[in-house]
Amino acid sequence: MAQYEHVFLARQDLSQAQVDALAAAATEIVEANQGKVTKTETWGLKNLAYKIKRNRKAHFVMLNIEAPGDTIAELERQTQINEDVIRYLTIRVDEHEAGPSVMMRKSDRERTRRREREGN
């Protein structure tokens, strides 16, 4: 089966529980269509470079998916319909990255730097 990374941006006024529910709904869509979600990462609420549908911030979520192309088409169709999702991007990858993604490593690195500054 092909491997994909699916990232979506959810509206800023949603709670973390609602964002987790969106990720769970995407997982259900994939699993109902003979696919498998291998990893789900919530990157948190981040500032956008420019307004998207009157939003200055968005919740970022990434899913690593192993599924056929038809499953991805259905996932994207359902994502387009959902009003809580303001943007999404699905790309095919040769293999999934082991461990945390670059965005998660970046936040860990920033947290470590902040602790070092506060300690001095």
C-alpha cells in the first residue's frame, strides 16, 4: 500500500477536544476504507503567515497513512466538506519518518532553549 502524510489546519476557535475529534474522524474514514493510520501528531495552535478564511491562527494536525489512492480521495472529499478544516495537504511519501516529525523536534528544541535561558 502507498504511504501518505496528511496535514490539516483546523479553525482557531475550536477546543483541543474538538481538534482531537476531527483527527479521530479522519482516522475512522481511513480505516473504513481498508487503510491504516500509523501515527497522529497534534502540533498545536500556531500563527499563520496570512489570514485564511478570516483566521490568523490554526490548529495543525498530521496523520501518517498507509492506504490505497481511493481511500485518500475519500478522505480529501470528506475534509473539503468539513467547515472546521480551513486547509489540508496530502502528499505521497516513500517511507514514513521514524520518531517525531520535524515540527515536534522543533518544539522540543525550543523548550530546551527556554529552560536553559531561565536557568542562567
